[in-house]
Amino acid sequence: MAISRQDLEGAILSYWQIKEEQAAKARAKKAAKTAEKKAEEVLADPDADAAAKDLAAAVAIAAAVNPDAETADDGEDTGTEGSVRGGKQFDPIADVIARFFREAGYPEVCIKTASQLELPGFFRPQKKWDLVVNWGESLVAAFELKALGGPSYGNNFNNRVEEAVGSATDVRRAFAEIYPDSETPWLGYLFIMQDDEKSQRPVNLAKSPLLVDGAWRGESYQGRGSVFCERLLRSSLYDGVCYVTAPKGSGDFSEPSPQVGWAAFSEAVIDRISVLRKRGVPGPLVPGQATWSAPAIFG
């Protein structure tokens, strides 16, 4: 069964829902910490009345029973990125992309979404990706999933650019140095930008003593996202790039640039699978695995 636009819409909707759950937990944790601090102040106050001390003692006991409630940062100050790894808000999107490989016959042992996501780096020992597909010791594909939302876009957009360029450069250099006889890594990048009035508004360029590329002039952050992602693809830093915008809480996404839209991204992934299929990957036995039979779809 083909992976459709509707599949990605559902995954993006789930992304927002998980993120909101994280935000609610973070707000609850912050409120609990504030109450706990106030309770400590009341208990330490010799002039506090008995009723206040009783209430403060109850708050302190509750905090002691559950001192480390599992909550996640809502990520608002980091452009919806927050605790991407711990919060798992990208899991639904990673699962949609992983379906390309599942339906092509790759077994679950080769599709990493929760562990063994670290690939070798050149400027650092390892870098954790969001989805890694391998065939034995061969890298089939690795994917980076990122998002950017309000209220702050400026510095966070720059952070996304530096992360994307750095991650691809790092792993490609590592493979060239460590595995000079292996093929170049196949890398994918999916970027979601929150669609709102602020991300749609044209942004002025800061004053510079040097000429700035005209492609950036008059662009909104959404427009900058298109230029950024198109250049990631054109520069061959990534082999498949998907850039979409979506209102907060909605899975109904837009594609500012068809060149890096969902259809083009899907085609790039399918092309990668087709190239490897011609080489016999996946085959009837995973290298390094004791047993595994190919699904019936491969006869």
C-alpha cells in the first residue's frame, strides 16, 4: 500500500497533539515546583498560622512522593524543538517514513527509530539521527526530522540551518574517512515550520558591510525555509528533502516549494529503495543475523 499525503497529514496532527501533551505536563511541573517552593517558605516562616503550615506540609509530602515526575520541556523557547529525543513527538512522522522500507521488505531489525540511531561522525564521535535504516553493516538511509515554531523564529531558524548543514557534513566526512570504499551515505531531511502570521511576514535583513544574496531579500521565515531546503538538496548535503508548513494543531500542511515537497521527497526515497533492490537488498537473509525470511511479496 502506497504511503500517501494523508498519511503525513495524520502524522503531523499527531506531532502537534504529542507536543501539546508535553507542554501541558511542563506547565503542570512548573506549577508544582512553584507550589513546592512556596510551601517550603511557609514551613520555614515562624509566623505562619497553623492552617497554612498544614497545607504547606501536605504539598511538601506530595512532592516527596513524586519528586521526579516524567515531563518534557514544551520547547517553545527553542522553536518547537524542545526535547525531541525524549518527548517522541516525531515518532509518528518517523513511522510514516519507515513504512516505505517496511513495505519494501526490510525487517524491523533493520529499521531503527528508538535505539541504535547513532552514526559515526568526523568532528565528533557520533551523531544521533531520528530514523536509521541499515542492511547488516551497510547504511541504507538516515533521516533528520526537525521543526520550527513560534513565538521566536529568528535565532531558531539559524539553529536549524546550522544543525542540518553540520549533521550532513559531519557524517559524510566520517564515511569518506572511515569507510573510503563504501558508497556515499543516503541522507533524508524533513522540516516542519509552523504556519502563522509571524512566519508569513516578510523579514528585513540586518545591515551588513557586504552584499547579501538577493534570494533572501523580502522573504518571510516560510520563504527562507524554502530557500534553505532547496539548497540542502541542490548542494547534495541531503538526497531527499521535504519542507512543509502547518498551522499549530492541524495536520493540513502546505508545500511552499514543490521541489522539496512531499511528493518529491517520497520519490527520492522510493528511488533509493529501487536502486538497492537491483543490488539484491533486501535479500532473504540479513547480514549478521542468524535467520530471517523475506516477506511473501518478494516471492
